[in-house]
Amino acid sequence: MNEYLVDIRNERLSFFTPAGEVKSLNDVSLTVREGEVLGIVGESGSGKSVTAYSLMGLTAHPGRVIGGDIYFNGHHINMMTEREMRKIRGNEVSIIFQDPMTSLNPVYTIGNQIMEAILLHTDKNKKQAYERARELLTLVGINEPDKRLKQYPHELSGGMRQRVMIAIALACEPKLLIADEPTTALDVTIQAQILELMIELKNKLGMAIILITHDLGVVAGTCDRIAVMYAGKVVETGTTDDIFYHPSHEYTKGLLLSVPKLKELEHKKLIPIEGQPVDMLNPPAGCPFAPRCNSCMKICLRTMPEYTDLGKDHYSACWLLDKAKFEKGEVQA
Amino acid sequence: MENKKLVEVQNLKQYFSVSGGGFFEKKVVKAVDDVSFYVNKGETLGLVGESGCGKTTTGRTLLRLIEPTDGKILYDGKDITHAKMLPYRRKMQIVFQDPYASLDPRMTVGDIVGEAIDIHKLAANGNQRRDRIIELLSLVGLNSEHANRYPHEFSGGQRQRVGIARALAVNPEFIVCDEPISALDVSIQAQVVNMFEELQEKMGLTYLFIAHNLSVVKHISNRIGVMYLGKLVELADSYELTFHSIHPYTRSLISAIPVADPETSRSAQRIVLQGDVPSPVNPPSGCRFRTRCPYADQRCAEEEPEFREVSSGHYAACHHIDKVK
């Protein structure tokens, strides 16, 4: 294999709906190294969750991976059977969802749900699994673990439930934790607790994390690298600093300018990205962002740009960066 | 800005009764408990707080969409706590949080906006009504052909524009904006925020802007009130509040906001609050924030802090203002 824990190459994934084919992922390539935190940011429908789910073999009907390769920890995910997938899921890779209210089963106790993962993937007997569950709850910062293990999800607060979700996800010490908008449903003060916990656990256990969010503030403080997605495409990837301080794609730039900053002394008018999100049933032919882009050129409407290597793992797909083509006169403004 | 109070609430209370654990047991949730503030004409007052703190209930009670349990609501100096609301509905409007749930799916956008025109008899004939609808739609950045479409044909941002057009249909003076952007995508949020600002300039509107996102509230508001468990804990000019907050809750709220700047967030000293917001059915005695407050002592448990003016225009409710400084 290679140096990457996750290596997604040119993945294409479509949902075959009655209204037509929705190309949810259109040539997506992503990598995650061991122990790295990758943030995926994008708007709703940009394909960030779909990418992560397909990595776990959890693409929902009527969706299907129709091209490309997904490698994770030496497994060729899109070639595996459901039976093989089950051995990996919850063991080598786990996921925590946005809404802790609905992702826990209301009719089983917390203890039951944590122990399920342990009993399924390890040789531990019930007693050992219970011990491990206690240990996990302590690890995620829940007091009185014995009492909590006997409680049902509705007896816990939102923040507490998300901690339980994390405990379940970490039960088998996975190599990769996928966090799909883990704090979106939580209040800011609770969000700060959960993010802090996730980073602390990462440092302790050494797993890699894919953090999916639409909040640029959340990725700024937690991620090593960021992938920006728009309409089923990764439009730019780079280190957190590169994305924030040297954004090169027009969408990334626009996104950064459109959020109000709390600690700003004067009142500046926000600079919004004009236009409406892409209709995924009828995406534009060229660059998906072209219809909303201020620097849109003729070629942008026709052909999707290639990635330009900007050094230090920083890639961006924008015609403006393709200097070679400019010089040859192939691209006209 | 002229400092004329347009809307004022005094000791507003909104209690909901809920059934308790026992069969005959009745419990009371004090969703809004003794809240007083005013909004000056032409200004934007922001209201922030976490879920369940009573900010939405305050907004709705103020419009008497829910009748207040106690307290007084004044509009333009007149007590409207028990008044007939129809004439005031023309002056006070609301934009709701969820643009998917707040528009009737069986009505065209034109009819949604036109309904208010019909109720208040603002158009003499069909032509006038149609012109007015088109005028309103163009005001919010939509065009005349949108009038014949149904809400499901629009994106979230466009639907929120329809919601705003509906609120503007009666030419109101005052609009309660109840989390109007939290259901929208980041790139669309800025569009809607800018539109609120432009409309305010153009029409001299007064807003009560309710949201949980302090960065957005600070951007749009002149003054900000912070709520916690049904109480206002701090209220000040928006710059004063973000840079010189007094109340420990406001401070932790500000420090908990993730900053979209890697260097700042790496070096930031976070005050991470421990624990969860207590249940409003059974709030802590004394100061309601004391269970999570780093400064709490015996006095906080026994005595409820008074909401008082600390410096000019800056109000806070805390026993330990000197220590926090």
C-alpha cells in the first residue's frame, strides 16, 4: 500500500433518483495520513457526508459508487462485500453523527449500546466488555459511569449523548474516526467541550479524524489539513494555514470573506457569494462554481479545470491558476 | 439615531405548565422570567443565548403570539399587553427561523405575500395587489415570475426571502427576526444579513434580532442582550459587549465561539464551561448560572443578583462584577 491511511482516487458516486441521475461525487480524490485531522468543509449537498459514508461502505440506496477507488488501511473498500465490511466498520473505522438524539437507540441502555460494539469485534466476555464500557465513559469525561451505563439515551443531555457516541466509536480503538457535523446540533459552550475532547482523545489514542462541518471556525482550531468541497468536487485542499491565509480558489476566498468576525472593531459590510447553490440535477458543464464566480471566464463555463499544484500539499482546481494554459493562449479571459 | 423607545417590555414573564413526574403533579417552566428591555426606533437589538434560554419565547411573547403570564408590553409608548392586536400587526411583524416550515406549501409565493395585503385591506383592486406583490418580491431580490411558483421550488435562501417579503407586506416599523439565518448555508447567510441591513436603511426598520450565533448578532446589532435560562444576564452596546463583557457567562460564551482564524484559535485562552445547562423546570436557586460559574460562592446560591446598570448603558446581573474585572 502507500503512506496514506485513506486514499480516495477519482471517486464518482451517483444517486439514481426518479428525477434523474444526481452526480453527488464527481471525481473526488482525498487522502488522510495516520494520526492526521482532515477537515471537510462545504455547504449542504456539496458531497462531504456522502464521501465519508462511502468510505465506510454506507452509501444509501439509490446511490452507487460508479467509478474510482477507495482505499482504507490496506482494504480496497469499493471491492469488498458487505460481510467483509462489517468486520471493519466500528472496528478500524467508526463514525459519529450530527444528531446524537437520533443516532442512539432509545430502547436500549447506554451500556448495552457501548458493549455491543465491543462484543462484536473482540473476544471479550460480557463482564470484560462492561469493564471496558466503564473505562470508555470515564475516558470521554462522563462522571458516575456505573449509573450512566444503566440509563437510556433520553435521560442524558445533548452534549452527554454525543460523548456516549464518541465512546461507542472509540470502543475498538479505530484507526480512523469520521465525525459528521459532530457539534452542529449542540450549543456553543457544549461544542467547545466536545471539540476539546476529540482533540484530546486523538492525542491520546493516535487515530486519524475526518471532521465534516460547514463551520469554518470549527476547522480552524482543530484540523491539520482542510478539503473544501463544492457541488460534488474537492475544489481546494491544503494545510489549515494555507487555506485560511493563502486561499487560492475563488469559492474558498468567498467563503472566508462572507463570515462575520466577532473581534472586528469597525462595522464592515459582509461580502456575500452571490447567486444560489447548484441544482445537482442539472449541474453546470464546466467548473460548478463558475455561475457564482466573480472572475468567471469563458473556459470556466465549458471545461472543468485540473488541479494546480501550489506546493506543500496545496492543490486547487481553478483556471485562474493554470498559468501554462494562459501563456499558450488556450484560455481567454 | 433618535433615542426614542419604539418597543419596550417590562418584567415580562412567560410560564408554561408542564406535567411533572407524579399523576397530579404540575410543574412550571419559567421560559422567560422577569425580563425588561427596550428597542429604540431604527436600531437593532440582538438577543443571544443557548437553546432553551428563552430568546425565541421572548420574541413571540413580545408580539403576543403567546400571551404573557405577567409583565407589560409597550409599543410607541402605548400599553398593548391587553390591547386588540390587529392594528399593531401592521406595525410589528416576524420572520421565522425555518423557511421550510413557515411557508404554506399549498400557496403560491404571490398568495403567501398577498395574504397580509388582503387581511389588512391594503390594495383596492387586483391590479394594485399584484403590483404590490411584485414590488415586495423585487425588494427582497426575487422577480415577478417567482410569484406564481410554490415554496418547494425555491432554495432555502430564496424561501427566507419570501418570508421577509411577507413580513414587509404590511409596511411594518418593527420586525422580530427569529433566527432568520441559522437554517441557511454559509454562503447564503451573508446575502440575507446584508439584505436585512439594506432594508433597514431603506425603510427605517427596527429589528429585534434573535440568534445563537454571536458573531452574526454582533455584526448586525447596535446593542446586544444575552439570555441564560430565561433571564437577561447582560445587555450593552455590541462593541462594549464583545470587547468588555462583564458577566462570566457572556465571557465564556464569547471564548467558546470558534474563530475562523487558525492562529487566533491556537493561541486563544478558552474558558471551557463545565457541565450542561440545567433544566428550566428546576433552575438553580439564586443566580441561575452559578452551577457552571467559576466565580460562584455561597451568596450566589442564596441571593439572586439584580440586573443593574454597571456603567452607562451597560447592564449586568452578577454579584462578582469586581472580581470578574
